[in-house]
Amino acid sequence: MSAKGTVYFFTGLSGAGKTTIGGLFYQRLKATKPNVVLLDGDEIRVSFGEDVGYTCEERLRWAQRIFRVCRLLSGQGIDVVVCSIAMYDSVRRWNRENIPNYKEIYIKVSRVTLIHRNQKGLYTAGKNVVGLDLPFDEPQAPDIVLPNDDDRTPLELVEQLERALYPNIVEATVDNSAYWNQYYKNRVCLQEPSPFAQYVSALVEPGRQMVELGCGNGRDAVFFADRGLHITALDMSQVAVSQLRGRNIANAEFICGDFVNAAIHRPESYDYAYSRFTIHSINRNQEQVLLNNVFQGLRPNGKLFIEVRGVNDPLFGKGKQVEHNAYFYDNHYRRFIVLDELVESLEQRGFRVEYAQERTGFAPYGNDDPPVIRIVAVKPAGAAG
């Protein structure tokens, strides 16, 4: 039986911003977890047929119908984003008692703001309006309250929501494994070490433990192992890992799996973490998890080496945009990094950034030489993991 999905219920009065905020949250969630549906209160009335009116009793019956559908979908492993007033405490109690993974988000707006917006003319008509002549049971114990009186953009509110709900949103990495399985099966890949690996080799000591976060065909892992490092290399491509295991490389272990949440990140269990062109394969929330896990896994004075595509890359903006600075192009996902933002994230976690540059000359390939970000970050001695 598949894991149950999560129901994200956006509630609030008419004009509060449920559809705008919930819709944006849905778009960003779907970029990382495709098995997601959006149920908007107004649209679902049209889809289901308007056989239920707008009296208090009919509204209650309608809300009960919507959340039975939510329970049905989430029980089959589908995440549901639902935007509706659902004005009764009894409905919300039923949700908590009957939907295992239930998150309630209350979009709270002052009456002055609602009247000023008056998006559907409801507050001037003043008839059969929830919150005016119809009662509204204000949520007493929502998981998140988002004040929305126009002082922040919808994106800022959604980012706040994602931080608050995390890690419930991010349960698995963006899955590019099918693309890379085909890639490694069909193509002859470069075997010599990357320029980044050669650069890093001057900054590490033989005999130390290194974790590679996304090893691909293993060319850099093999290079480091040959130089006396003990390598644990992870990748989501079963094809690539199977090929590497078949080579019986000394000092190297290859694991097929999610490098973000891997068991390898035990406290102070390795000296170096190496990520070349892999952080842009995960979303922003997963990046935060990864940085936390690597900081925990590194020993004092351990180093994190990062090379990654940035927003100045010629590929930036190509394909279908699926979230902020992230695009689906050439059959797989890429998220382009802002150097200052990544440095800030590292420093906030506790790393000391020793080197951070974005320029050409780091990763030439054939006739291409795009600007690329390079970072060396250190876990200070005495830092709490």
C-alpha cells in the first residue's frame, strides 16, 4: 500500500487570498511531487454540478462532500491542495479525525482589507455573505496562520508557508533517475576527472573519508579513490551505480539512493562532502535539508565542495518554468543557483565560506564554457552539528 498523501486546506473568508496563495503553493509543490491535485471551492462546484445552494445547511453539506473526496484521494497517495471557506468547526474537526495527513492553513485578513478588496462585490451586496450575515467559525487551532493584509506578496507568503510546513512538503528528491538511467545506458561518458575534482584534490588529505553527493558515472569518485581517499558515492541512477559496482574499485563504495536524506549523514562521520552539478538537481527546500545533513555529517574542520550552475548560465530560462529559477528542459529538471543566496544559506547553517566565485573557465566542455559557481565551505571546530 502506497504512503498516504497530505491534504493542505487553505481556508479564510472570501477575498482573503485562498485561491491565489493556495494555487501558487500547488504549482511549487507539483514541481517536486507530480502526484498533486488542486481543488478550488468555486471551480469544484462547477465540476461537480451546482446541486447544492448557499444556505448554511447546504454549505455544510457541500464542505462535507469536498473533504470526503480529499480523504479518498489522499488515501491513494495523492497530495491535495484545497481552497475553500468551509466555515464550520465541525468540518475541520471531521478533517482532523478522518484525514491522517491534514494541514490547515488559515489566511487571515482584517474586515477593512476585505471590504477594500471586495473582489466579487459580496461585501457591498451584504446578502448571504459568510462573515457578514452568515456565521463564520474562525479556525481555533490551524497549523499555520498567514496574515494577508497586502504587506507581503503571495510568493513571500508561500515561501513562509513552505518553511513552516517543512519537512512535510519535501518527502523525496526531484526524480531525474529515468533520464539519467537512459543517459548512462546509451552514451559514452567522459572518464577523465573533472577540472573541479582536480582542483579539490589539492585541498584534501589521503586517508580521509569523502562522500560524493551524486556521482554520475563515477569519474570523480574513481579519481579520488585512486588518490587514497575513502569514497562513499551516491547516485539515483541504478544503471550508473550498477556499472560502478561491477568495476570493484578499491577505496570506493557506491550506493543507489537519495543523497539528500541518506543514512550516510550520521553525526561527524566523514571529512569531506563533494557535490558537482548536483545541487541544481534538487529544489530549494531539499537544498536546505542537504546543507543541514552535511553540516551534521562533517567532522570538525571538514569541508564541503560545491560546483553548480548559476542564473548566469546560458541554459537559464530555457524550457518550462516549474518553480523559482527552476526549469524542465532537455527532459530533466534544473534549478539555477544565485551565488549570494547559496553563500547566505551556508553561513546561516554555520559553515564558514572560504571561497566563492562564479566565472567561466571552471567547467569548459567542448566549445562551451559557461559561468559556473564554485564554493568551498568549512565546518568550524567546535560547531554544534
